[in-house]
Amino acid sequence: MLPTKKTLLQGFLISFSGAIIFSTKAIIVKLAFRGTHADGLTLLMLRMLLSLPFYLLAALWGSRQTGNIRMKPRQWWGVLALGLLGYYLSSFFDFIGLQYISAGLERLILFLYPSFSVMINSLLFRQRISRAQYWALALTYTGIGIAYFGELRIDAGNPNFYWGSFLIFLCAVTYAFYLSGTGRVVPLLGAAKFTTYSMLAATTAVLVHYFLRQAISGKALLPLGPGNGPLWIYGSLLAVVATVIPSYMLSAGMKRIGANNAAIVTSVGPVSTILQAHFFLGDKIFIEQVIGTVLVIVGVLVIGWKGQKAEAEVEAEAEAAH
């Protein structure tokens, strides 16, 4: 059944708003680094810990719905693996990398993930890369290169610039693997159910990682001192504003307009991050950044547009399976 114009408009607005809200994550993390002495893992732990009640409630509510799909053991393992890959590893690389590079550059490097997904789907799932997608890949990497060297010129004194860039690159790679798997699981389980259980798996991994580090180092398990109020405020903002709300908004948008259309709409993310970094962090906007961002977004748009046929085929297979 084809979606109505009203449904498409709703999906667009929800996805667009979710992408802008989600792009606040890097800004909140940067503000937390400036305003507290917390490191990336501590912020990630607070983000996941304070998100946990929402996802537990969502899991409980979803399990009581009449249309609830019971997962098979293989699907449980798949959701677990994808959650660890997409929301634990990639988030860990992201939060640590943000300690060393700007929020705008982080978002641009992270936006390599659609191109990585295309290559992963080609290598693992034998999906052919079209000529247009090759051009899109070239545009994307050219844009990243221009923005990267412009940023390097401005941030030349940062000794950890390359290390931070590499960590965000790893974040993009792991997130691309996550997305490639998601495209095959979500049509079977539903976006909201998948998001809930993958986030629960990732939250468990993050908490275990953090508490093991604290136990080994002999430090307090939680930052509960009188001077840690701002840290918990930033953690709450990361949990509610930059995680729970946009994750379900993007799932709802994806349900209405499809995964690839949602990915195209969320191309607003880098622009939103760069503008927010300028107004809230005082980061400069420079010409190489603007040119690079435009090229990256054009490349992502082309990749998403050419992915429409593949998405339709996956959805048709899922419908046939039911």
C-alpha cells in the first residue's frame, strides 16, 4: 500500500526534526568537556544509564502489544550484535574522538557511513554499485578531503588531531556495518522494537565497560560528588534530548517514508551541527568546510536516491516472508 501525501509529509517533518535534534549530541558533548572534567567514557555511560529507563519501558510496552513479533534465537543474536556494533562501539569511538576534534569535522567524517554501507552491501550482499553511486562516492570523499585539510590548517596545533579523526573514522565504519545489518532486520521486526532492544544491548555493554574501568582504577563507580551537578545535567540532555527522543523520531520517520528517504532527509545533520557549533561553541565557519559539506551532502543524496530500488526489493521480500 502506497503512503499518502499526508503520511509522507509527516515522515519528512519527523525525520527532519529528529535529525536536527540528534545533531545536538556533539554540541552537548563539547559543552560538557568544557564545563566539567569528565572524559568521553563517563559521558557515554551517563547518556546510556539515563536512557535506560525509557528503553525498558518501551520494551515492556511493546511486549504487551497484540502485534508484537516474537524474536527467534537467531534474531536475538542479530539484534544483540548490531546493538553492540552500532550503539556501543561506534558511540565509544565517537565520544572519545570528540575530545580531540571539532563537532563540525566529527559530523562530516561520520557522514562517510552511507558510502561505507554501499561498499559493505556490495562486498557482503552482492549489491551492484551503479555508475552514479561511484560518482557519489567520489564527491563524498572529495568533500571530506577539502573540509579536512581546511580544518587541519585551522587546528594545526592540536597534537591529537589525527588520532581523533581516526577514531571518528572507526565510528563511521562500525556504524555502516550496523546500518547494513539493520536494513535486513528492521523489515522483519519493526523499527521501534529493533531500536529498543539494540539500545538495551548497547547500554549493558557501556555500563559493564565503565564499571570495569572504575573498579580496576579504584575510582568511584558514579560521579556523585557535590560538584558534579552540571555533569548530570549534561548527561540528562544527552540521554533525553540527543538519544531517546531523536531515536524514536527517526524510527517513526523511517516507518512512514522508508529507510533511504529518511537517510536522505537526515543529510541536514552536518549543516545543523556546523551551525550549532558556530553559535554555541564559537567554532569558525570557513570556506573549505562549506564546500566540503555541500559535496558530502550531494554524494549522500545520490547514494540514497540510487538505493530506492534496493530498499523496495528488501521490503518486498519481507512482505513475502510474512
